[in-house]
Amino acid sequence: MLTYTVSEITAIIGAGILQKAEDTPIEYLLLDSRKLLFPATSLFFALDGLHRSGKSFIDELYHKQVRNFVVGNEVSASFIAAYPDANFLAVEDVLVSLQRLSAFHRNRFDIPVIGITGSNGKTIVKEWLNQLLGNTYNIVRSPKSYNSQVGVPLSVWQMNPVHTLGIFEAGISRPGEMQRLQPIIRPNTGIVTFMGEAHAEGFTGMKEKIWEKLQLFRTTKKLIYCADDRLLHETLIEFRTQVNPQLELFCWAKGSPADLPISQVERRTDGSIVHTQLGNTAFHFFIPFTDEASVYNAITCCAVMLSMNIPPSSIPVWMSELKPVEMRLELKQGINQCAIINDSYSADVNSLGIALDFLQQQQQHTKKTVILSDLLQSGLPDEVLCSKIASILRHRKLHRFIGIGPVLSSHARLFDGVGKLDFFESTEAFLSNIHAMQFHDETILLKGARIFQFEKISKLLEQKLHETVLEINLNALRSNLKIYRNLLQKDVKLMVMVKAFSYGSGSFEIASLLQHAGADYLAVAYTDEGVELRKAGIRLPIMVMNTTMAGFDNLLHYQLEPEIYSFQILESFRYYLRQRQITRYPVHIKLDTGMHRLGFVEADIQKLSELLKDDDSFTIKSVFSHLVGSENEAHDAFTAQQAASFTQMADALESATKTPFIRHMANTSAIHRHPGLQMGMVRLGIGLYGVDDRLPLQNVTTLKTTISQLKHIRAGDSVGYSRRGVVSKDAVIATVRIGYADGYSRIFGNGNGKMLVNGELAPVIGNVCMDMTMLDITGIYANEGDEVIVFGEELPVKNLAQWAGTIPYEILTNVSQRVKRVYFEE
Ligand SMILES: *Cc1c(COP(=O)(O)O)cnc(C)c1O
């Protein structure tokens, strides 16, 4: 391990010394206070986030024993006076100094380093090269897809003398960014993966974007790419002439001249065979994948290996053993109300940290368990590695820890204080004891190196799924949340609507994420929904929109904040509170400015003011109203009228009660269409779940099912109840495992709806049944068991809404509770 002292780092990044304390060695670069593991040897870079300055975390970290900080020049002597025995390094730009430190570190190694850029497939190519070259090299690589301005420095910082090859990916979204990443990675070998049209925004065009990405290769010796992308090829030739004449190009292609010409890709049911030519010798290899993207990425990997002088004879064997890259952490329902996080992505110390973070965010069970195998290829002596793992685990409050493998087992004594302990020599030894171990009501993180075959454990712990699932992409949700946050004016609070199971996508799973991501408020429709969230450990304030007298006990017991929308509910709740001598209970006053659903109208304000004036039963947390047509230009005049009427009513209430409260009326569409109506808070709903064409949102939910049977039928035959689906020609019919009881409406019957079968749209034939639907897949290649997309990224909910003559809200919330939800992070 290479370490640096604080004074060395000061010199490397050219920092001024604001305050000097002990000159400690630094091992960890810390950017996120939640990821703190080793306070004594961490250096915190106070990077400003969207909503908090980096500086604002210093107090918390100092109290957790962090003593080394890099801060911006603006930090004053009086601010640091409160932290006497800490080092404070002052720099002009905190991010630049992080990048400079990492670039310095990189320069201390002269091992081969591969740099990967492109639009799609960077992480897959990196992970596959890791699988393919793992026996030849001791590899250091980006954890997950750490490829950003901060991800790259952190990835490169992991390099240490045991490594013999580095593989790092770099992604950019704006001009100028690659210039900054280049000196940090400084690749000798470069790879451009599929460029595609993805994310062209942020650039004036495709060419500018390619040119910018190529900046990573300013000093690179060899570059691997696909010459079928003509624009890429031409831009590369230009780049070589103008910027890096040393650059040797090595390309593969199907339809253009190439160093590695691909003559044919043969599809089989179990994989693909790629035929190519090496010099004058024909050469082929098999990969266990059939999709286009996998073939593309595998050929790229093959080209990389050839360019690294790996003997061609080893390539086919390794290629045939390629494993899918599970890049996501999945949260699944397990036996006995357990939740299972299965992380088979990789097994090293860094990714253990990432997985534990994900475990920590889960609020549904207080009991948390980790099942971990020996970590391989760490380059550290067993004893050191085990103390490191134990120390990481000790920082999280685990209920129990189960270590599997000879190394962990023989170092069991190092794990004191981690939780309840069990160790097993092998996965088999654990499996033969699993029934005695009694897993229930806990969240279990499973993390094992491939050879330990943890899939055998997950199979036993996971609940059997009805093969129709609703997948929820938590990263996409987070990204959408960020997009809306960026639209908020200063100091505007964010309430997120998680009513109706968060628009169908889940309850505590989504609320946990929102709580962690810093939402200010949650809102549900009914008291029961709020109770569920509290039981799952959600601590955010929760507004309940539709309260009834029967629910008062639960409101109080679970600290839920009711919406007061009528005199009747106001009086009865006040009576209830007074009887129990409760004062200042938080409530929200709903005003009706045109929706005519719930709320006080203008004529009520006088009386309402009187009632609230000298009353101490309530604390009015907020006063709000709902817009009826914020998404539609045609209603803009009405929206303005609603806003005016709201302001007038709220003003009157405020002058009567003489206490300030939050005002809010903006829903999703109003957040960006009427920024002037953001007031004190906004209420984000459908946009969080990815539905709003006006913003670059990511798809969050995917409803998937599978084919249970294929039928070949004759012209004139009919399909389904009442003989509604008659075919005029011979046809192939696929029966899929979803019906109206799952929320797939009968309206989609008889060609009104379509599903995606292996990338092609297939119409529904005949009536939709209760648990099944038949598709006409004539001409589409498919097998029994194949996955079918009902809606998702490639088939937006919006289209289904159009077919059914409804709105996306209804399609999303219709997905019935019988359909299992699976949550994942990429
Ligand atoms: C559902 C709801 C929202 C959110 O509306 P979206 O259009 O989904 O953003 C906001 N306010 C109230 C009162 C709601 O009931």
C-alpha cells in the first residue's frame, strides 16, 4: 500500500495550510460523509453538492474523529477555530485538487493501463476483460461504473504495487471533461465501445462528442475500436494526425476493411459463434450470448486480447466461459419476510463497501445480516485483509455475520464485535446447516466470489416468483429526483407523493430511498399507507391527505400529519386532541381553488380564520391547494387564477393565525412549467417515476412477463374466450403469464394492446383472460420461457395509456399487488 502524509499531499495539490496538526498518513479519500469507514486515515474533500456545501459536513465528520480536510479558499479562520486538532488544506478548487492528487498517484505506476470510453458497454467490456484476463494479471479496475469526474479519481486511487494491470472507464456529459480525466487515467491502451446516439445532448453534435471522448487518448499508444462506425473511424484518423501521431489503431469490423474482419456471426439457441480471420488463418470463437450488444462487446474484448499478445489459442476457451455481468444490486423478497440483497457483481473490499451502503439504506428490518465469502486476489496478506473486512463491518450495526471459506474461518477471532458470528469452511457446509439457522424478518446481504457459488444460497433464501415482475430501477428514480431538485429555486422544500404504493412502484422501498436522498416530506392518500411506512422505519414527516375519524388513533400513534379539508374533520380532530390534552399537533390545511374535490373554499376563510385564531390544538405546518391543469397550456389562465385565489386565502389565514406556514401548490408539471408557483414547497408525483416528456427523465418501472406456451394455429382458427381472435392466415400464438387480475386491462384485448417480444411488437389476440394473455407473434423469433416486456424503457407507459384511452397514472397504479416488485441499483 502506498500512503501519503498530509504534508506530502499539501505539496502535491499545491494547497495552502490553513491549520496544521499531526502529519498523519492518508489511505482513504472521502467525498461522502455517509461512506466514512476509517476516520483516522481518511482525507475529506469538501466538494459542494447540489444542496449542501461540502463545508457543512465538516462538523459531523470532526465529531466522528476525521482530522484531515481539504476545503475551498473561502473557508475562514473563525470557522475552523471550532476544530482545533485537525489539518485544514485550502485550495482554489476542491475537485481539481482531488483530480491532481489522483493523477500524481497514477504517475507512480508504469504498469499497463487500459482506458475505456464510449456510450454503451463500458462497464461490460471492463468486467469481461477482468474475467478474461484475471488469470494472467492482478487487475485494479473501476468499482461498478465509477466513471465520472469524481468516480475516476477514486478508482485510480486504488492502484497499489501488487497490481499488474489497470482497467478504468471514463464517461463524460460535457465538453472539457475528458481533458481533466486524461491525466488521471493516462491509458497506454484505449478502447472505444459502442458510440450510438445515446446522450448526444450536452454537445453540438455527434462529431464533437466523439472528438471530446478521444481526448482520453492524447498520449495512448494503441486504440481498439469498431470501424463500422464510419464517423468514429474518420474522426479517429483526424485525431491521430492532429493530436497523437504515435497512436496505433487496431480495428474490427463486419462491413469495412479491418485488422480483425468479422466474416460472420452465427446465432444458435445457446449463444453465438463469431467467425474472423487472423492474418491468413480463419479463427472462430463461441460466446454464450445471443444479443447484438453482447456480440459487439465480446468482439471488442477479443481485439483487445489480440493486441495485448494473448495467444489466440487461449481466446476461444476463455470466451466460451464469459459470464453475464450482474451490475446491479437486487433487493428481492425472501422466505419468512426476509429481504435479500444478492450482490454477485464482484467480491473485493471496495464493492463490499458499496453493498453495505445499500444494505444500510434498507429500513424495513432492523436486523441486518451479511453472508460473505473469502475475497480473492486482494493482494493483501490474509490477516491484514480479514482485519480490514472486520473493521468495515464493525462500523455498520449488523445483527449477524456469516463468513464462508477457509480464510475467513481461520481468522474468526478477528471478527469480535461485528455481531453474532458463524463461520463455515465452504458453501456446502453452510448449506447443510441452513435449516437450523432460522432466517426471519431480516435483511440479508449475500456477497460471494464466483467460485463459492452463492447462487445456491440465494435460491434457497429467495421466495419463488410468479414469473411476472415489476422491476424498479432505483438509480433511475434517484436521477429523476435530481432533475427535479435542480429545477427548484433556492430554499424550496420537496414533498414527494408516495400514495398508492408510490404510483404502483412500492412503499417502504421507495420511501427509504427518498429519506436517504434528502426529501423533506412524504405524502400518502390514506392513513394505512402512512402506518406501513412508519412500521418500516421511515422517519420523514408524512402528510395524510384523506383522513377519517376512524383513523385518528393511528395518526397519533404513528405521528402522521393529517390534511384538514373541512369544518367537520377540523372539529372532530380538535375534539379528539382536546380530550387527550394534546396541543400543537401538526396539520395541513387544504384549500379548494378550483379542483372542487377536497378543501375549504373562499367563502369558508372567514370562519376558518376565527376557528384557528386562538386555538392551540394545532400547529399549521402548511397550507396548500392543488392545480387542475398545470400540464396544459390551454389551462394556463385558470392556473394563474387558482394561484391568485390561493395567495389571497393563505394571506388571510396567515394574518389571522399570525404564525408562518409553508405554502405549496405545484405538482410535477407545475415544477417546471410554472416555476413561479414553487412557493415554499412542491409536491413531486408522476415525474419521479419517469413520466413527463418534457424532461430527460429515466424510465423507472418495467413490467415483465414470460411466455408459458407457443401454439401454431391454422387459418380460420380462433384464440381465447368468445372466439374473438380469429386468424385469417396460419399463425403463431404465445401465451404469456399476465392477465386482468395483474392489472393488464381487458381493454388491451383484440389488438388494442401490444407487448415487446424479443424487441418486436406483438399484438394481443382475442380477449385478455384473468391470468393470461395471448399474443400473435407470427414472424417473430421466440421460445417458450422468453421474457416479454409489457411496458418499460422500449415500450413507454404513455403508449399503453394511449391504447387504453387513459393516462399513465392509471396504467402504473393498476399493476396489482400479486405482481412481485424487484428493486435494483446499477
Ligand atoms: C397526486 C397529487 C400530487 C402529485 O401530482 P403529479 O401530477 O403526479 O405530480 C400533488 N398534489 C396532490 C394533492 C396530489 O393528490
